[in-house]
Amino acid sequence: MSPYPDEPDDPDGYRSVTELLERPPVPINWNLLDAEQAEIEWHDLDLWVKWLKSTFGLSPNIVPPYWHRHDELVWELSALHCHWLSCYHESASPSAPISWMREFAEARSRLRDWVSICGTRLDRDRPTRQTTWPGELPADAGGEIEIRDRNKDFADFVREDVMRRRRIEAIANQQLIG
């Protein structure tokens, strides 16, 4: 059984399941990815999170539909994904999967905490509330929105993130060139 349901027949440059399991797993630092890397990582993580949700029957208080809009959930799920890749890699110890299951149990508890703190739910989402420290400008709290089409929102979110990264790359290249 594929660890990635709904894997596209034409992956458009995304890694295949076979490639994911064959390449040596590495941690993902979302702050340092360029636009191309980010697009690939977003899609890899999304496919894996969908697999995780279905395989383990996870409720939205553990993995909500708009997890991608909350940094705390992205980092937690990304770390769990990297750990899964390393524990199920062909070079892993035969006992590594039980280690992943133990870490997964702890991660579910943290995910519940993150979801509770950020306030996202099955049918509604709002930006994670930010505490303003003395001397800082107040953070825009943003309003709650209804979740209508999770897949469309994910595609829009990734497109915006990739464009933002490309703008940063263009500025950096322009500064290097002079």
C-alpha cells in the first residue's frame, strides 16, 4: 500500500514515493528553502499528511485541514515526516519503526496542544494569535474564515509562498549583481 494516497500519475517534478524512500532523509529548514525546493517540500509533506490522517484516522483536533496555514503545525508535521522517512528508510534499524510509533504518540499530544492554541478547526480557521510584547506594534489578529475547499486553499497557499520566495530570491540576486 502506498504511503501516499492520491499520488499523481504525473508528479510535475515532485518526488515519487520510491525516490522519497530511497534518498537519505534530511531535516527540512523551511526558513532556508528556495522557491523550487519549497514547492517540492510542500507537496511531499501534504501527500504524507493526507496519508497520515487517513491511515491513523486522525481527527481535526490533531491534524486540521488548514494545518499548512499554521507554522507550529508545519514544523511539527515536517519533523514527524522526516523522522518517519528515516525510520522507514532501507538503512534504518529493524526496530526503528517502533521508535517512530513512540515519537508519533508524543507528537499527537503536541499536535493537540498546537491545534488548541492556534484555534483552527474542521470547518473554521483563524491566524494563530500573537502576543505583542511591550514596544512592538500590535499584530494583525485576522478574522475567522470558513473552510470551504481545503485542496484549493492549499494550492493557493503554496503558490503564494513560492512567489514570495521568488521575490526574495530576485531581490537577493539583484543586490549581488549590483
